Amino acid sequence: MAGAFSAPFYHSPEWQKVRQAVLMRDRYLCVKCGRPAEEVHHKIHLNPNNIGDPRITMNMDNLISLCRDCHFEEHRGQHGQGKKAQARADDYPYEFDANGMLIEKKTVAPPSVS
């Protein structure tokens, strides 16, 4: 899963160009379910040891277009939750931001009862 180490990469113009090329290649459709794609996923997940390797970070053979739910499932499955988690993204306290980074969902506190 991406972390703070990858923020400069995801904000780079080079990544934005490759990301756009992958979305275009995949016709802006999720390769898993066919819904509109919003994310570009690294099949070999980025980590601090490979973030500087363009064969992993920028290789279009390592990249696929996914919808948010399928991208969520890819990362959730990576952490021992099995091939497909039963919960949907709405049931999980995390979400992906516009750069594909996993972030904690902002929640609104319920009103206190006095």
C-alpha cells in the first residue's frame, strides 16, 4: 500500500502522464468489473525499496485501471483479508484520495445527548 514515501511520486508530472495513458489504454473502465475507472493500480505494490525503480513505478505492464471499490479490494486483500473481502468500501474506515493514497475517512461525530 502507498504511504508518505510515495507522495512526491504521485504528484509528479511523469506519473500523471503515465496514469492518463493507462486510463486511456483501458478505455477508462475498471479491468476487474467494467465500471468507470477512477484509480490506476500498481500490480506490484509500491514500497520504499522500489519507489525509485521505473520498471515498477512507470511500467504500463504493471499498471491497471480500477474503480474505487475494486482498488479498495486489491489493497484490502493484500493485508490478509482473503481474495475478496465481504465488506464494501463504504463499510471500511479508510478510503483512497485523488492520488490513490489510502487515508482515514473523515467522520462527523454524532450529536451529544444531554
